[in-house]
Amino acid sequence: MVSGEQDEPRAPVLRPPGTVPENTATAGPGYRWVWPALAMIAALSVAVIVVLPRLISERHLPPPAPSEASPAAARVPTLADQETARVDAEQTLQAFLRTQARLELANAGAWGEPEWSQASGAAAAGDRLFGQRSFAEAAASYARGLQLLEGLESERAPRLAAALAAGNQALASNEGDRAQRYFELALVIEPDHPEAVQALAQARVRADVLHLVAAGEQAEAADDLQAALAAYSEAIRLDAAYEAAAAGRARVTAQIGERRFHEIMNEALAALDAGRLAEAGTALDAAARLLPDDPALHNARQRLGSRRQQARLLELRRGAEARVKTEDWDAAAALYEKALAAEPGAAFAREGLVHARERIQLHGQLDHYLAEPARLFSAEPLANARRVLAAAGEAPAGEARLAQKIAALTRHVSQASAPVPITLRSDGETEVVIYRVGRLGRFQEQRVELKPGTYTVVGSRAGYRDVRQVFTLHPGAPPPALLIRCEEPI
């Protein structure tokens, strides 16, 4: 049993089956009674040959008379008592042998000292007493041996726990060799014990791990972080559970990450200052994978976002200005709207959108009349067209399309306002009326001036059916020849 840190576990003595130690004085306790037992067997053989005939002859003699000097309380064991004692001794021996066999399978000879040797000695003494026909004494000796083995059997689990505890304590103190001995003892008690197997592997490499950790610490102190990382990583490869190595690698990895983070941040800020926004964004993304919560990263990303918004607004502004130059007011308005969505306070976009919408409205009004100039032949549309032209004023120098439309509508308005001379002929008997113009009366030929447009002229005469003609005057076109007279009697 492991008594403390000063007691070292005994390594098992392994010998091929059927061999006997060269020196019985140093052999295990199980061999100490072999030679006496053999001697006893030889003596019994001699006794059977020499003494047994005399005993048989003596059994036919009458028993001697009891001595008057013997105590009255003394009692000589009977044959029945002897037989009972013998059976008891044999049964106790059988129990001893069964327990001994179980413990041999458990390799108790390697971990059960001194109890194992003491039990073997008690069994050997019992064999000698049994050979001497001292059955009761032999049974008692067997019983002592059995008691020792049973106690040893009950101690197996505590001894295993004690070996593991002592090994773990030694391992925690980085005493690898000492820890190995305890864990080897634990594996002798219980082969393939998972904790002992793993701990023994750790104990065997502890010296190498300590050396690697020391090398890592030395490299770390010399600011050689890559060498330190390699040393700590190798230590973890040997023993992944060694906390000092894991802590060292985590510490060095963090330092390497911080340095790389600052390098990338410097690259990102340089790209940002130079206006290389895509490059800056890529660098900041790489920095975020290292230290995502660093305040410097947060600030740089805010700057990048602001610069990207500025660049986007500048792009939209330039695009809108290009559309303005080509008088593509719909496209310009769309770009100004995007700019305001990105930055509601963008003054250029707000002012540009107002101007673009005014131009869209003006072009729409001009296009309305230019698409069908005949609308101007009516008084109200003509008046509206004049108001549109008055509001439009003179087109700016950079708006050639607008100037062309204003000039065209001005021309149409002028033409629609200029009277066109027309000659009407009749028979002097027919009353002639031009709707919305007036009554012309009877005439043979009359010349009038009418503005471009569509007119209806009606002729009437008593006793005749009325006649009606519709004609249109177009600016610049020759007037139609009109003959108005009633010729069909009623």
C-alpha cells in the first residue's frame, strides 16, 4: 500500500512460467516453503515405509491404562476430533487456494507486499502442520493466510486510488520519473486503466515538455515569437493537457495577432488616405478577423464608410451633371433622388432635383403643343401656349434642346395668331354666316381675314335648302376656294 510520497512502488518481478529464482533467499515469498514441503514429503514417504507397520501392530495392542499422574481435566483428541480438524483444515486450504488464484490473476504478487508473502508463509506453515497431522493448528495457519489474502483483495481498489493520487501529485509537481513509477504501479494493479494509461504517457514526456516550454519562454523573452510559438506547439503535441504550454501558445498567438493587426491597420489607413477605398476595405476585413472588437478598427471602418459615402455622392453628382448637360432631365432627377436617399442633407442633390423636375415639367408642356400644333387654332390652348412661353423665357446657353422647343412653339403661336386672307363667293341672294365670326350677308364676292383654324360657313335663302361648308385654314398654306349659295328649292 502506498504510504506517502517517501514510499516508492515496487516494480513487479517478471519471470518465465515454471522457472525458480537462482537465490531462494531473494525469491518471492511464494517460493520460501517449496523446499521444506519437498523435505516433508520425503519424510512422510520414509515414515510410511518404516513407521506405518509398527503403528498398525500397535493398534492391535490394548490401550495403555490412564496414568494416575495425568490431570483429570486433560482430554485426548479422539479420531472423530482429528477427522473434523482435518476436514476443516482442508476446507480452509481450499478457500485459501481459490482466493490466491484470484489474486494471482490480479497480479497481486507484484503489488500486494508484504501481505502476499505473509499469506504465503502462513500457508507454508499450515502445510507443515498438516503433514505433522496437527490439523487444528494447520487450519488456524491456513485461516491466517486466508485472512491476509482477503484483506489484500479488499485493499486492491484503495491501493489503486492511492497510486493514482500519488502519481497525479508527482505529475503536478513536474516529477515525471516519480510519477511514472506510480502510474506503472497503478497499471500493475489494474492493467489498461484509462486514467493511468493517459497519465503515464504524460509522465514519460514531461521532461521533454518542460524543456520545450522553457525554450518557448526564453524565445518569448527574446521577442522571437515565431520560435516561441513553435516550441509551445511542439510541447502541446507531446502533451495537449499541459496548461503551461497551452497558455504560452495562446499568449504568443495573441501577440503575433496583435502585431499583424497593427501592420494591416497601417496598410488600411494608408490606402484610405490615398483614396484606394477598395484596398482599404479588404485590409480592414483582414484586420477584423484578427481583432474584431478593437476600437481602432471601429474608427477606421467609420472613416471608410464616410469616405465611401462621399465617393458615392460624388459619383452621383457627376453622373447627374453629365445628364444635365445632355438635357436628360429624367435620368438626372433619378440620380439626384439616389443621392438624397444616401445623404438627405446633400444640398446639390436637393437643388438639382428641384431644377430637374421644373425642366421635366417645362419640356412636357412644350412637347404637348409641339406634338399637335393644331391645338393652337383654339383660343384657350393658344392662350395657354403663350403663358408657357412667357414662363419659359429665354433658354440658357447650355440647353439647346429647350431653345429649339421654345423657338418652335413661338413660331407655331405666331402662325396661329396671324390672320389668313380668304375670298368667299356667293350669288348675291344667299345669306352667308361664318360661325364664331359673324354674319357676312348677301354678296357676290367678299374678302375676309381669319386666323388659322377650322370654320363652318352656312348659307340660307328663302324657299331653298340651306348649305353648309367646313374648312380649315393652315398657316402658310393657300386658302381654299369657297362658293356659298343655295341652289336646291324646297
